[in-house]
Amino acid sequence: MPTTHTELVNSPTPIPQQPTTFTLGIRTHTGEAVTQFQRFQEELMHLIIVSEDFQVFQHLHPRYLGEGQFQVTTTLPQGGRYTLIADYKPAGAKETVAMLPVAVQGTPPAAPAPIAQTTQVIDTTAVELKLPQPLKAGLPVAVAFRLRDASTQQPLPDLRPYLGEAGHLVILRATTPLKPSDYLHAHALDRQPKETIVL
Ligand SMILES: [Cu+2]
């Protein structure tokens, strides 16, 4: 059981391709605002926004307003159902993950078929996923990503840590509605980035 309660204070109805402001309030179960938070991965709150079909994924850092409230403005590209995943650490308590459903006006376009290849090109970077097989539930697994320049196939010369880590990995179970146990956030084993990042 989380020790805090997370809610959307301003319950907006987002419109696709228009900025929306989300205000999140963190309270204790007796209703008082939680006002002390511990920074982790350099931020007080990490907010993942993901569409139900996984076509939209954002990782944002809401601004702390005081009195237990965080605020962020973002633009969601298409209609449909989304989940806001708020990840934060109240001072002296465990990391807390809260799922907040949000509906964006309109319906999403049909999602493309899931990607089956283990290499994807993102901008100019080729990212290759290396997963040991078979995967077994309940056992630790090393997930590796090899990063190369997509045109030259050479290692990237200028990788730097981001938010204090060489790599951040978010894994979500494809299910509706998402629960905190369907969300996993891991970091690279090594602090210094290199060609292959293992998490
Ligand atoms: Cu973050």
C-alpha cells in the first residue's frame, strides 16, 4: 500500500496538439498535503505519460509548486486513453508509483503492428536490443542496448550520463488499465555510458 494518495487536482480534458497543464496533488491518507520529497535521478518527480496503444510516450519532470502540488504543461499528439505514471519519493518513505487515467478528446488513429525487429533507428542512432532467451518470469535479466551511428555503424563518440545515469529503461506491460506493478524503471549497471548499455 502506498503511504500517499495522488490525484489530478485540475482534471483537465486535453485536446490533441494543444498544450495541457496537469496539476498533481500528493496527500497523506488523512488528507494533509505531503510537502517533503526526496530528489532521485536528479528530480523530485518523474512523470511518464503513455497512450493506451503505446504509440505516445513522454517522460517529463513536473515543477514543484509547494503544498504537495506538482505541475507540468505538455502537448499530446492524438486522442484516446492515456495513463499518467507519477513516480516520486516522499521524504522518509519508499518510492511511490501512482497511475492516473486521462482521456484526450477524439479517437487515436489505428496503431501500427508491434515492432518485431530488435534494431530500431531513432533520428541518427541505431539501437539494438539484446535480450537473453528464454525470458523467465521472476528471474533477474540483463537487458542490453547497443548504440551505433545509423549511417556509419560506428559507436557513438559523445555519450554522456543523463539524469545521473548512463541509461534509463522503462518497461510497461501491455495491459489496460495499467497498475503500478505493470511499470518497471531500471538504470544502467555502469555509471559511464559506452557502446553497449546494460541494465
Ligand atoms: Cu525522469
